[in-house]
Amino acid sequence: MLNKYIALPDSFHDTTQLDPPSTTHQVIMLVVYSVMFLFSLSGNSLTIYIVVTKPYMRSVTNCLIANMAVADLFMTLSAMPYSAAYAYVGGRWFGGTMGMITCKILHFSVALSIAASILTLVVIALDRFFAVVFPFKRPSVIRKISVVSTVIWVLSILSTSPYLYYYKALLLEDGNYHCFVSWEPVADSWEASRIYFSFVFIFLYVIPLFIIAVFYSIMCFKLWSSRIPGNPTAANLRHAATRKRRTIKMMIIIVIVFALCWLPAHLMHLFIFFYEETYYEIPVLLRLISFGVSHANSAINPYLYIALNRNFRRAYVDVLQSCCSPAGTLVRSLSRGSNMATSSTNQGMSTQYAQVAGLGRREVYELSTIERDRAPSSVKQISLMKKLTVGDGVKAGASAQIMPGKSYRRSM
């Protein structure tokens, strides 16, 4: 082990393996990281786009999810390409001022992404905790997403700022520059690295995981033990049971994914700093997988929320439909045959009966399913395409109101 310059395996690559990986390992890493890069880049970019462009998606929780997506993009654009390249070039770097700056910025960006993602998950858990357990005592500061995001990123920068100091591009005895860790002359590199790892492990993994687990456990207990007021019907009981199962499933999955994705990387660091001989007995491929799984969290997160969040799922489908459909096509005619009174669906459209506001006439109109879902539940103000033509002076595209729970039929 080098006393002055040490090659530490960051959370994204195994730099203690001085010998280059085999050709098989190189191919595996290139393929895996290429797939992760594409999924992570598209998923996190889409998450940010949805929250920014869809007004109905700008809740506090969704904005925090977008904040985490930004952090995951840091991981995607820095750690993933470098990890794939590392399999071929190892820790070799280039010298000069640009070599020193890029060495520091690259590793700092990865650490910053890790810290920001974890802290965002803690804030999301805190926000949901107050929403479920203390809905009327929710701190107003949590609703100020700009303040919360600023605090998250400031704390993340402070906790990972040592990366800007101890990662350096150094010229070693082999005649090549390497991006290595050196705490000199401030402290001994090996001891300082052990202390800093302990800090990261405790404050950026153990404590956040414990806080998230406690919050979600209390929320699960609160939801499961809550009773339906009044005299609940069978339908209410089924709805409450479904809601509880869905909420508990989402919370458990969030905690498990967070813990499982980061546990292997932290175990590898634990072996390196405290059980070094055991670490070198672990197969190289298993070490690479352990560090790669932590990156997979950035690719999993966006699809996890799409799968578990109905609003994200609807927005995701909306974006895909808008990209695949011709521009300007909002409504498509579905009328076929002579029977206009029956409901029919085609190309995501449905036929509904509505009373034109203020005209006292009942007509059949085409209603977009997506627009119907977005509208408020009390009164749905929508744009309808007239399906039946009658000589009453009402033009297609008139604005109408559909009252939930009421059935409208055409006057004969």
C-alpha cells in the first residue's frame, strides 16, 4: 500500500485493482454501463421535463423527485462514462492544470450526486411523514421548494468538499499521470481516508437510512390503524384496503431499493479500510458489480416513481402520446354506424353525453380521456368535439360542463 499516494475505490470504480480487468470484464462493463447510461439519461431527463412542463405535477414531492433526478444526472454524466473507460485505461490521467481540475471535478460530481440524492430522499420522507401523520402541522418551509433545494445542495457541497482537495492528478514512477488520493501535507493519506469514509458511511448512509425507515414505519402504522369515519360501506372498505396496500408497497420499495443499491459499495469500502486482506480475496467481477449496483440506483429511480406513482405514469403516457401523435391532432372521430347513443372508444377517445352550458340542449360529444382525467373532480371544464349535427346553432368545439355522477341523454 502506498503511504503517500493511494488509489481509493470511490463509489463508482475499483481503483485498488492495479492490474487491468480481463477482456471479458471489459466487455461486460462497457455493455452494462452503456445500457444504464441510456436508461438513466432518458428516465431522469423525462422526469425533470414532466415536472417542469406539467403544472399539475408541481407538488412539493414531485419537485423533490425532480431535484433527485438532477442529482442522478450528475452520476449519469460523470461516473458512468468514467467507469466504462476505467476498465480500459485504469487510473491513468493527463497532467497540467486541466488534468488537475478535471480529476477533482469528476470525483466531486459523483460524490455530490450521492449526497444530494440521499438527502433528497430524507426530505421526501419527512414531507410525506407530516402529510400522513400530522397533516395540519406541516411546516411551511417544506412547501418552499426553492429553500429546501438550496439547503440540500449546500449541505451536499459541504459534506463532499474534501473531494476537491484530496483528489489530485499526480505523476508517478511509471511515467504516467494518475488521478489519485493524497491528503498530503495536511494528513496521512491512509488514516485520513479511513476517517472520511467512516464519516460518509455514518452520515450519508446509516443515519439517512435509519431516518427514512423510522418515518415510513410510522406512516405505515398510521395508515394501517386508521379507521374509516361513519358507517363504511363495502366499497369504502375495499378502497381503503387498496389505498393502504399501495402506499405501504411504495414506501417499502423505496427503502429497500435505497438500502440494497448502496449496501454493496459500502461493504467494499469497509473491507478496503478495515479488512484489506479479505477485500483482495473477493473476485474481481464481484467487486465491479458491487460498485456498479450503486450506479444502477440512478437508472432505477425514475422508473420506480413512474411505476409506483399514478400521476407520473399518466404524465409519462401523455408525453409519449404527444411525441408519437401528429402535431395539432387533439380529437379523432369515432363515430361509425347509426347508433350514436352507445359509448364507444377508439384511439384513446370516448363518447360521452353532455349538456351544453347555457343552451338547454343535449348533444353527443367526443371527450379526450387524458383531458377528462386532468380536470378537477367537482366540475370538469373541457373542450368537446360535437359528434351529432343538429340545426340548433351550436358549433363544434363548444365549451361544456360535465357533472360527475350524472347521466345525460339526447332529447328526442
